[in-house]
Amino acid sequence: MDREIVVTPASETRARAATLALVTAAAAVVVGLTLVTVFESLPLSVQFVPLVASVLLVGLPHGAVDHLVIPRTRGEPATLRWIAAIGLLYLVLGGAYLVLWFLEPTAAFVGFLFLTVVHWGQGDVYALVELVGVDHLRTRFDRLLALFVRGGTPIVVPLVAFPDQYAFVAGTIVGAFDSDAAPALAAAFDPMVRGAIGAVFVTLVIASLVRGFRRADSIRSWLIDVTELGSLVVFFASVPPILAIGLYFSLWHSVRHVLRAMLVDDRASAAIERGDVRAASVRFARDAAPLTAGAVVIVAGLALLVPRTPTTVPEGVAVYLVTLAALTLPHAVVVSALDREQRLWSV
């Protein structure tokens, strides 16, 4: 098969996928803002629900078809060679990252934050360019700036708006490996440091919006970008980060990647085109089930290996997040390869 052949969904299919992505993203924002408006204080047990639910619903499954997306994008079958290559990638990169968590948990946590910014930004750049069809992200620099702004919002805004809960989550994750390591993160929560980080980020946001406005031929697509970004900022500035991240990860980021995976699958893409989202979802769930189950086993195994055995919901979720970190590194490499196959950065 010629390597230059790349499967691209029809515009009708992309439009339907864009609608699904925008609707689920709006649902995440509306649910989060409604909860904090109706309830004066949400208990942690409630805030953790979306993250816990993501284990089986879309969180772990959204990356569980990595062995299929590249060959499907090329119009090739997913051979044993492909499966072995992706498996080796996960074993080497994911395994090495897990070792780092045991040796240097603070460095691993900081790396996880940066990795998350890049990976979540990747997902939104794809959605903006390929699904929404914005015309103002014309250069690599434009897209790179959008990547850091979109991916940085869920990480930077809660640091500024909710430093105490941010510190609690960071301490719980790092503390699972070394109870004495958490104080090393204290400097990040100093008001001056948070203010400086916030100022730099606001500068990037303004630069991205102004640059986009000047380059946009279609004000409509630019307004979609601005509305989404504004919604994200308000969402993460208003909703406690544990709840906000759970909703965002499940209904925003993961759904968009699931749609991307569906669009390179001929059968799932055809189902979306005819409006049969259920059939496309069932097919994706079937494809993702084996490796999702494997990821759940990894979570359980890690819970037995960490120096501090989890006994509470926050500690259990911390182990889950570390597992996600280990899986996200190779997953981000696959997504980068997918970006290359789909020429997302060839501008």
C-alpha cells in the first residue's frame, strides 16, 4: 500500500463529528458551572465521580485503540507487526516513566503537567483545524500557540484560582511514592510564582486571540475558537479542579480523540455519516475493550506496588492518574504520529 494514501473523512462526516465534539464540550461546562451554582460546597466524594467514571467510560478507552489508528489512517490492516510495535512503544516509554515515578516522583509530576499541556493541546488543535475547520491557524506557529493556550488552560487556570486544592492533589499523587517529596512543590503555590505564571499565560492567550482575529477569513470559525477558550477559562476558574478535570477529561478531551479514532475507521465513520452514533460507539467500545481491561489491571497492579498503599478515594485516584501519566507518554507519541500522517502540522 502506498504510504501517501491517507484516509480522510467526508466533510459531512466531519461536520457531524464537530457537532458531537462541541455539544459534549458544552455539556461539560454547563454541568460543572451548574453544580457550583446550585451547591455552595461540593463534597470531594462527588467531585471525584467524573474521574472515577472515566476509568471505564472514555478515560482509559480513548487511548486503547492506538494500535489501530495509524494503519487505519493509511488504509492498511492492523497487522501483528503494528500491534507489536505499539505494544513495545508502550512497554518502553510507559515503563520508563513509571520507574521515574518511583525514583523521582516530584520530577515525574512536573513532567506529567507539561505532557498534559502538550497532549491536550494536540487534541484541541486537531478539533479546531480538522473538525471545526478554522482558517486562522495557518502556520505552525499559530497552531503551536493554540496548542499551549488550549492545553495550558486546564493546568494553569486552576493553579491560579484554586491553589489549595491543586496542592492537595499534587501532594496526594507525589505522596503515594514519597511522603517527604510533596514540600518540594511548595514554591509553585507561592502567590508571586502563581501570579507570574498567570501573567505569562494571559499574555499567550491574548496573543493567540489577536493573531487569530487578524488572520481569520471567517469570523464565525474564529468566534467558535474564542467561545470555547473563554468557556474553558471561566470553567476552570469557577469549578473546583478535581471536578473540572474529571468533566473536561471525560467529555471534552477524550470524546474528541474517540471521534478522531472513529473517523479513520471506515465502518465507524460511515455510521457517523448516516447519523448512527450508537453503532460507531459500539464498534469503538469493542475495539478498545481488550486494552482498556489491560490498563485496569495496570492500575490495580500499581496500587499494590506503590510504597503507600491507597486506602482512600483520593489516594486511589492518585494511583489512577499516575497510570494515566505512564500511558499518556506513549499515547502522545502515537497522536503525534497521527498528526504527521494527517499532515496537521504541514503548513
